[in-house]
Amino acid sequence: MSTITRSWLAFAAIGTGLIHFALVVGSPLPLGILLAIVGLAEFAWGVYTFAREDIARPRLVLVGALAPMLGWGLLLVVSTAAENPGIAKTLPLLPLAIATLFEIFIAVTVAMHLRRIAEHRPEPRAPGVGRYLIGLTAGGLVIAALTTPALAATEAGASAVPHGEHTGQFFEISHQH
């Protein structure tokens, strides 16, 4: 797998993990615990993927990328079948849609990597420094551009202090000691 693609996978996993962490706030306790575990696993895998030269346990990653999507779909089906929309309302649509987009990207990319391995096709050669930096920057910008509104659409984002409205109280307290 190319270094650039692996970096994009890491960015997507970290973005998805952050979104799942943000969804913990306002979720029922069992769902919040599950979201925290999934978010931690995604975030850790993203950081780990940045540090490696290849993807660790790609089949497990493929299952891990698909599981949250299936869980969300199951939650929607149960909510509809129980005629209780309150179950599904605990999870806002935009953050889950963006997390799902990232998970689909991860699953498709890892599946293509597994296929390349099965067909014994050679790995792409390493990109030059300039191409790598451009790819890394582009991936970071795309993930940030999608993750930021997803985080803002969560209850944690809605509870955040708007920019420019900070009182400076923390700064004053930290310098008194």
C-alpha cells in the first residue's frame, strides 16, 4: 500500500474515532460505553497505522470498519420496529454519516489492499517527498473539513464555548499559582 494511502487511512480512522468519542456525550450509558470503546480502537489504530510501514491485521480492520456501520443500521431498524424514534434520536445524523463515509473509505481501501495481496501484485513504489507532503496535506485537509462539522453537530460540539467568548479565567487562574 502506498505511504500516502496508508496516511489517509490513519487520518480517516482518527477522524472517525474523534466523532465516536464526541457522540458519547448525550448517549445512553450502554451506547456511550460502546462508542467510547469503538472510538478508542479507531483512534489507536489510526495512530498505530501512521507509525507502521504496512497495515496491521487488515482482515480485522475490515471487520472493524464495517461493524459500526452495521451497529448504526441495526439501531435504526430496532428504533423503527419498536416505533420508538427516541432510540435513534440519541445519535445525530451528520456525525454518523461522516463517520460512515470514513469507515466505507477504510473498508474499501483495505479490501483493495487484500485483493492486491491475494493476486500477488507488487506494492506501489514509494512517492517522492514533494508528492508525499502534498498527499499528506490534502488528506489532512479533507479529513479536517469533514470531521469539524461532524464534531460541531454532536452534543459535545453544541456545548462547546463559541470562539471569542472565552473569559480568560483559566489563564488568570493558572498564573496565580
